[in-house]
Amino acid sequence: MERPGRGAMVSEAAIGQARRGRLVVLSGPSGVGKDTVIKRLMDLAPAISRPVAYTTRQPRPGERDGIEYSFISQREFLTKRDAGDFLETATVHGNLYGTARERVEHLREQGRDVLLKIDVQGASQLRSGAADAVFIFLAPPSREVLRQRLKQRETESAPELATRTRDAERELEEARWYHHLVVNDEVDRAAGEIAAILYPNPDPGSSRHPATMA
């Protein structure tokens, strides 16, 4: 058996295409490393799909429309929301975020497991309406580590940093109702733990140590 948190790669063949895909919800405060862990998780479990969410915030340096997010105006977002196009929505640091219902359903009908990276607000909305969803909270090793990570990003102004720090404290209190809590003390270990939660019996033919993977 592999060391916990160093999950083997999971092939699409191991997941199977006959069933309807699962909904996997990953939340965590800003600065906890969600995107980095998700990128590693997608290497370990390529059967997982991640639909592109919508947001009204401005793109950060290096972000591409339709890749990291679909960037739209507030007016466009509200029109979609009122039409019932979103599975969930949230207001995060003054910006609107939403998961397109059609994108998620299309993937699940194909038998793909769908990973959503959403705020605790959006996760709470799905809590009662998605009984088959798996809720995972990604936490920092400590609050102090999280504060340092936020400062090191240098992507926010001082007021924005204060807002994110305050919101992070609130979000950490919500972790108690998630099915699983994973501490991101090391990216490979955290991603491997999530892969093991979702796929406890990976395809033996694809088992490789993460360090040997391209």
C-alpha cells in the first residue's frame, strides 16, 4: 500500500463510463493553494473534469478567458443568474462567481466526475440540492501560514489583503460540515490524499510514484 497522500494515478478505465459522474466540491480560503493542488490532482486522476466557471472580476496576469474563468460583465452575470443558468453563485470579495449548470450536467451525463472549486457560499447552496456530492475542504497547516501565503502572493492591495484575511477566518469556521478535511502542508501529499478519497482502488496498471510522472 502506498504512503497516504501519495496516491497512484487513476486512469479513465478505472472509473468506468457506464455510471453518471459524481460531483466533487472543493473549497478553502484564499491563499490555501487550491489551484496548485487541483493541478496536481488532475495529473493523478485525469478522469476528473473541471468545468470553467463564470466571474465578474478582472483577469489576473496570465489568466485567459475561457481557461481559468469565463470573464463576463455584472449585467451578463445577473441575466444568466435570473435565467437559472447557474448551479450555484457566490459573492466573493465583491465579485460574482457562478457555476454553469449546463456545463456540469453535460460532463456528468458522459460519466465524468466533475470537480468544482467554489466558495463556502456556493458549497452551502449545493449542500441540500446535491445529495450525492462529495465535499472536501482544503485547509492550511495553520492560520499564520495562511496569512504568510496571502502576503507572499502580492496580487492584492493592502485593503484587499485585509478583506481576504478576514474572509479566510470566516471560511475556516465552515470546514466542520464538509465530508473531508485535507491539510495542504505539501502539494503532492494533499493532492494524493484527495485522489485516495475519491478513488481508493486505482487502476493497478497505471500506478506510478508522482515523482516519476511527466
